[in-house]
Amino acid sequence: MIKRTFDIIVSTIGLLLAVPLLAYMALRIKFDSRGPVLYRGERVGKHGRTFRIYKFRTMVVDAERLGASSTAADDPRITRCGAWLRQYKLDELPQLINVLLGDMSLVGPRPQVGWAVAQYTAEERKLLNVRPGITDEASIAFRHEAEILRGSSDPDKTYLELIAPEKIRLGLHYVEHHNLWNDIWILAKTIVCMFAEPESLSSTTSRPLPEPTHG
């Protein structure tokens, strides 16, 4: 209850303070490309319940039918405005609405699409014991995830082999050890990363990553 109360208070304040920014971004999206301002994709939440996640649209209309679920930095589906929104993670701001609705929390493992959750092991399904979040340690570590996927001929496969294992490990650690003070610390780090000078690659990519398997 403490975590839920914290989520409601912070997300409400965040939405109220961000109204001018949200309106500005909505106008930029509308004038930049054809299509709706918001993207509402299906994700799997707590206890396996599906919900519609809110994001600012950063890709062309019907992007899900035109390519992979995972998005590389050089994905041609990304709009001009969308590239800017993704760079600063501003496309995630509408998820504060999901937090108010109870679909998500401010902090927690990122919600996944159905096909990815279907591949979870029994251990990995523990990620569904908590509400998914807007941010977590994995989101910070892989904040330049799109750069890792750049040039991949199969971004979904590359994601599953190079990124998903570490994200899942960090997510499971959160499920076992989360508390309010840890959430506050993760939120603070996330805000710092949002306003930090963008880099072509995150510190995560500076450590060796396993080579993708073939076959």
C-alpha cells in the first residue's frame, strides 16, 4: 500500500507539472508525421494480465506490422520527432497514466510483449509478481539499448540473446529486494540519466557482450 500510495502521489504531481511539456510534444508529433499522438501497445502486466501501455508515438503508423518488436537505433520506422523523443526517453512520460490506472508502477521490471513472456521459465515468471514499471535498474543500464541493436538483421533475436538475460537478472533481483527507498534511488538515477549528455553507447555496452548464436 505504501508503494501504491507513493506511485499515485508522484505520478499525479508529475502529470500536472508536465502538462506544458506534454502539450508541446503532442503538437510536434502531430505536425511531424501522419497518425495518432499516442501509441497504445499491448503488454503483459502483474499476474499475466494484459493491458494497453501509453507512449508518445515515435514510429510510423502500423509499425508493429512492418517490423520487429525490438527497435534498433537505425530502424527506418522511427520518425524524425520520434528519434528525439527516444533519445531523451520522453516518449515514456504518458505511462504516468498507466501508473494512475494501476497497470504499472513508477519502478519495476519493464512490461514485455506477449511473445517474450511466453518464453519465460518458471523462475523468470516471478517478474510477473509485481507491477511492471516505467523504469528500473535494467532501464538505466540499457538506456542506449537501441545502439546495441543497430545494424542487426533480426533485432528481436539479438535482443533475446544479448540484452534480455541481463535485464531479467536485474528484474528478478528487484522482485526479491525492492523497497520504497530503493525505488526513490532508482527514480533519482533515472532523472539524472534523462538530462545527462547523450552518448552513442551506454556504459553497459562498454563491457563485453556475448556473441549472438546462429542457427
